[in-house]
Amino acid sequence: MTEQELRNLQIYIGKRNQNQTDEQVIEHIKKINNKSYKTS
């Protein structure tokens, strides 16, 4: 994960919708992780 991807993730977590559960946030992180591994 690049510095920019990490920063974007921190912003995403900070601004997440209050209705969003921790599990939904974790799923979002997993999707990003899977995408970044495939491009490596």
C-alpha cells in the first residue's frame, strides 16, 4: 500500500457514514487490499 493509498484510507475511515458498521469498513479495506495486490 502506498502512502497515498494509506492516506485515502485514513480519510475514508474518518469520514465514514455513521450508519456504516465496522464490518463494512473492514470489507472496504479488504477490497482495496485485494486490488493493490493484483496490480503489484
